[in-house]
Amino acid sequence: MNRSRRTVVEVRDDLHREIRKLALLNDLRIYELTNAIIEEALKDQAKVKALIRRLKMV
């Protein structure tokens, strides 16, 4: 995985606020935390696929 390449992903304002409240982080650190959260979620492919189906994204 090329960690130097970046893509902008919109995070809902309410989720951004929740992360900020939990961690008391600045925006750059929130970016790092959000990436870690996504990485952790992607480890469970079955759960992600179920979520995709539930959201009717396929």
C-alpha cells in the first residue's frame, strides 16, 4: 500500500465533532485517527461487505 498517496474523503460534521470530543485532537491528528479507524474496519471484510449490502451500495 502506498501510504504517501492521499485521497480526500468527506467525513460528516457530526462524526468529526464526535472524534474531536473523544480524542481532543487537532485536524491533522483527526485525519490520522480516521485513517486508523478505517484500516481497522477494513480488516473485517465480511462486516464491510454486510454494511455495503445494508446500505444498498451494490
